[in-house]
Amino acid sequence: MSPRYEVTMKRANPGGSRVGNTVAGKDQAASQSGQGMPRHRAIYEELHAEILSGVYKSGDRLPSEAVLCERFGASRITIAKAFQGLQRERLVVRRPGSGTYVEEPEQTPSMQFGLLIPDLGTTEIFEPICQGMMCSPVAKAHSLTWGHSNPNEADREMAAEQLCQHYIAQRVAGVFFAPLEYTATMDAANRRILGKLERAEIPVVLLDRCVERYPGRSNFDLVGIDNHRAGHMLTRHMIEMGAKRVIFAARRHSASTVEKRIAGYREALSAVRLGDVGAVVTGDFEDASAVKAMLERERPDAIVCANDVTAARMMQTLLGLGVEIPEEVRMAGIDDVRYARFLPVPLTTIRQDCMEIGAVAMATMLDRLLRPNHPVRDVMVRGELVVRRSSGGV
């Protein structure tokens, strides 16, 4: 079935998300917005809106870090991260010994970029990433095009390739591509798509995952979190909570991001000499009989799941089997989707700053257009460990 296409408005209002001047406690986790916005991002949005609205004009000096720490009730590290975001978007420049100043905005031609994201509209990850792209100040002259395809998994590869052809015919300035996953032939389909875009000389920025299996690397820029570190951090947390038999659970045909998470998991086990008591299990974790057999075979006291969706399915099945979480089995996932805190046992996870990933992806794309021969890069946005009751940490 052929995809349908449409184009977004050019830019969302950046001033819609604002923070107050009084927050109890520096960098307090509870100060997240209703969308789970990290503290530094909320401060960035506040300063960004003030720059665009003219509170601070080109050439103006921004308040010092000390003044902003007092204003926002935040640490210097958090203020510095907010400044880094403004610098990355070329809104401000830091002058050593003098301060931080608003830059004259660059005049850039309007460009149209294609979104090739098969899971768009079916996950909680890619929608805020796209929002982050268009809320980025460097995107104000540009627009995104996306396609809606048949969600039937059998048609996903065909629809993705058709959308790729559409973007080539449109001569878009670049494509943001989240490679296909969860199909036996995904690797070949992803390579076909990238081959077509490369031959058409259309720049590509990969979102979240590479098309090559870890530790391989494609010839395209990639923006996401450090998945190796995420797997290591969750596994180390489980061990620190007292787990002795930590296993890793993932769906079959997962993306290369999961392989990186598994590599981090194994490294964490090896660091404490538990490498011989771990295991990686794959399968249908909504199948109670299969999960029961896995428990009897592996006898885990902790399970690190490839993502929150896998963790949610596993948790429901374990609870249905009468397994107590975290008393008998500790659990964790990765992503911090909105329902993670509302599961029967609130889920420990790694939070992805999706808005930041989107903003960085747009900046990476524009930089690639400016410097087409620059070496390809992995741009990693930091993930944050969020400890909840499923791991026994709260």
C-alpha cells in the first residue's frame, strides 16, 4: 500500500514551555515538567524563549551563571548544560573572561527535510524527537515532511522504501532515518534505503540506531543515547541492589542499539566477576508458559530489559505467574516512556531526553550540509538513571 504524505508547519512556538523562578531543591527530579522534561532543558527553553522574544537582543550579555543559579534554583552544572544547548544552536557565544552574549541570527535558506521513521505515531520516543527538531532555533527557516504508512508489519519495509523514493523525487535537503527493526530482513531493507539515498546524494542522519550490527559502523551520522553505557549502568545498579543472577531480555530481531546495551550489560557483569552467571534471553514475554520455563531455566533475581515496552510485557506476565517484584525478581527497562511510572510496579529505567535528541539531530544535519566531507559522528545525548520500586531502589 502506498504511503500518504503531508508537511508540518515550519516551527512550533518555543515559548509554550516555561519554568517558574522557585523550585524546591537544586536539580530536584520532581521539577520535571508534565512531559518529563529534564531540568536543564526547561531552563534552556526559558532562556531560548526570552532570546527569541527580544528580552535579550543580539549583542546583549546574558546574566552570569551565579545569577541564573539563584533565579532557577539550580546548580552551576545544570545552568552550564542549558548554556551548552544555546551554544549548540548558535544562539549565544561564550567569551572567556567576559561572559555569554546573544549572537546575531544567521540568515539561512528554507529547506525541507524528510522523516523516514517507520514507528512514527506508534511509540512515545520519536514524536518528541521530531518536536525537538522543529523547536530548535536553527530549524526556524525549515520544514519537515513525513509519511504515514500501513502499520501492518508485513508492509513496513515496502512502505519505507516507497517513502524513500518519494523523498528522492522531491529532492529533499536531507533525511532523518530511524532504521527498521523487528523483521528478519530488516538489515537488507535498511541498506537498500540508505544505498538509494546515498546514490541520490541526499544527506542522512540516523536516529536512535545504526544500520550495521554492533560493533560495526555505517557511513552516516548517528544521534541517540550511549546504549553501551545504558546497559552497563542498569546492570551495575542491579548488582548494587544485591542481585546475584542478572539476565538481559530482548525481542527477537531487535535493532543494533540492543546489541550495544547487551555489550554494556556483559561488561558490567565481568567487572564484578559475574560474567559466568548472566544470560541473554529472547522471545515472546507475553507467553506465560515460555516465561515460566525461562524462570526455571535461568533462575534470575534481576532482569534488565532491552526497553520499557519489553519490561512492561514481562512485568505483566511475571505478576500473572505470582512472581513478586522486586522481592523475588528486580526489573528495569530503557526509555522512560510515560506509562513507566504507572505500571503495577513503577519501573526503574534510563530516561532519554528525546527533545534534546531532536534538537541535536537537526544541528547535526545542518552541519553535515555545511561540511559534507567532515568525518561521520556518533552524537550521544546523556541518558539518566531513574530509580523506582521495580529494582528495589525506592
